Amino acid sequence: MIAQLTILAATTAEAATANTGMLYVWRTASIEGKLIILLLLVFSIFAWTVMVTKGLQMRRARQLNDLFLLEFRNQSAVMDIHTRRIQVEGCPLFAVYQEGCMDLDRRLNAPDGERRRYVSLKSMEHVKRSIEGTVARESLSLESGLITLAIAVSGAPFLGLLGTVWGVMNTFAAISQTKKADLATMAPGVSAALATTVAGLLVAIPSMFAYNWLVHNLRVHTVELDNFAQELASKLETEYLKDE
């Protein structure tokens, strides 16, 4: 029991010391260093917001894509889902499918009100262009926001380094004026200067891992969109393009 209390007291003392150390570094930091740390804090908030939102978006897109693809391949005719007026919000594959079916449906309606059975090769090419355009828009939608992480990965360490160099420069300038170069004089300024580098790395490292993971998933989604677009165009041509 006594040993456990001793370990607990030591752990508490270490935590209090660490907390006191961080507070001391913050108090001894220069105005420039504090501004850079606050700027990095803002970067971190934006970066974590992008990480969470894009991660949830891609996870939801993957789940909906799997469900929609299963339903699409089980239907008897390519436009059955469109005919049933099914809506799947947030599903990139459904957005591609819906755009292609809507464009083809408009071209199947003749000006005299009759319903065509087939469309011309030129009309089918226009449908394929609509599908390709939707693939590009969905890819851009999934990619939006990643620039924030890229900026955090590349910019945060440099901001931290700027704060460190600035702080060390101020420390040496103060030492040259006081003409007293001992550890007690240098340590506060140098430790406060190094804090900006730590803050920059704390922003950049999680952003780097998240950015690489999101880019990998984006590539997977883009390939799936391209493959589905080709599959959809092939089925539309098979059912609604008349052989010459």
C-alpha cells in the first residue's frame, strides 16, 4: 500500500512538474513566439476539422458505394433504379449513375411526345460526356479540403522553425547586451524558442499521416468511379444504342 502511494505521489509530482515547465516556457516566450504558437493552434484546429470531416465523408461514400453497386448489378435493366426514383444522397457512384440516366432519359423523349426505344450514336456520346463530367465533379468533391492538410504538412514546420530562429536570435541579442552568457541566462529564451518547433511538428505530423491516408482513399475512389463510369456506359450502349 505504501509503495502504491509512493508511486502515485511520484507520478503526480512529475505531472505537476511537466505542467509547470510548459507554463514556464509559455511565460518566457517572446511576443513573436506566442503569436506563432497561436497561429499554429489555428492551423491545427483547421487541420483536425478536415481530418475528421473528410474521413467521415470517405467512409460514408465507401459504404454507400458498396450498397449501391450491389443493387445496380442485381437489377434486370440498367435504368431500373432511376425508374423507381430511388435517391442515395452522398453516394458518388449513384451521382454518376443518376446523371447518365437523366441525360439518356431526356434524349429518349421525342419532341412529339413519343418515347424512343433507342438513341443515336451522337446522343450516346453526349451521355458518356455527361457521365465523365460527373466523375470529375465527384472526384473534386472528395478532394476538396485536402489542400489544408498539405499546407499544414509543409508550412507548420517552417513556421515553427521561424519562431525558433527568431527566439534564439533574440536570446543572443539579449546576452550580447547583458554580457552574461551563462546557462541561467540562455535557457529560458532557448527553451521558449524551441517550443515553436515542437508546436509546428505537433501540427505537421498528424496532418502528414492523415493526408497520406486520405490521398490513398481518394485514389481508390477515383479508380472506382472511372471503372463504374465505363461499366455504366457499356450497359447503356448495349440496351439503348441501336446496331447500325
